[in-house]
Amino acid sequence: MRALEKHSDSELLSLVGESNAAAFDILYKRYWKKVLSLAHQKTGDLMEAENIVQDVFVSLWKRKETIVIHGEFASYLFVSVKYRVLKVLAQRKAKYAESLELAGDLLDDSTQEYLAFDELKARLEQLIGTLPEKSQLIYRLSRDDGKSYKEIANELNISEKAVDAHLVRAKRTLRTGLGSFLGNFLL
């Protein structure tokens, strides 16, 4: 292997074309730091740069029997790395644009949902306002304050059955009113 280190790039490439792994190893060791530095400088990501350099050398090895390099091997490597970097940057840009589009869609949907929720809440408040006063009070104690039937009954000095009856009527009224609203709203 020591004897191979003195060979020129073109001589080593000829040996690589004959599947000489030692010659390939010398070319790799001769240039990997330089092309890694270039890829890292362009991508700003060391791991991505390592992947790019590895891809270039793997591609070179896979095409070793058919590849024809005109000019200097170093120039070939730098150009190969440059094109791989451009490809990676284009992919990053596409992913970034896609994520921005997705984020925009999510924001648009959440805003729309918030407005729909506000409209639904306003309609519910309006319907609660149409209930008889005692039913309104019982409904709010149950839903807003989270009180049990027993607590409401004790607070208002009525039976639990009366609390239940008021809530059943209130729910029926609200369901009917919201049902027509939702039907119109969703269509």
C-alpha cells in the first residue's frame, strides 16, 4: 500500500477501475478532508456534509469500472460535492416551504375553528337567555359552577327531581336551538 501512495491520481483511478480497493482507499484519504470542509462550509451541517462526501465516494466506487474522468480528479470531486450540496439545499428549501405551507394551513384552520367556536358559544349564551329564569340559574349552577343536583337542590330549596326536570327541559331547548344553528352553520 505504501508504494501506491506515490502514484498520481490518474494512476490510482486506473487501479480503482480494476477494483483495487487499496488505490480507492488512498484517493479517499487524500481528498476526504478537503471535500468534507467544502461540503460543511456550504451546508453548515457537519453530519450532512459527511453524508454528502460519503455519497460521492460510494458513487465513485459503484461506477469504478465505467467512470471516465476528464481532467483532474480533485476538480471532479469538488464539482461532485458542489452538485450534491445544491441538491441537499434544494431539498431543505422544499421541506422548509412545505412546513411553512402546512403551518399556514394549521393556523388558518385553528383561526377558523376559533371563530366557529366563538359563534357557537355566542349562540349558546343567546339560547340560555331565552330559558325561564329558574332554568337559567339551575343550568348555570350545573354547567358553569359544576355543582351536583344535590348541591343545587340544597342551595335553591327544591328537590333533586325538580333540578333534574329543569335541566332536562333546558337541555332539550338548547339542543333544538343549537341543532338548527349547527345545521345552518355546517351547510
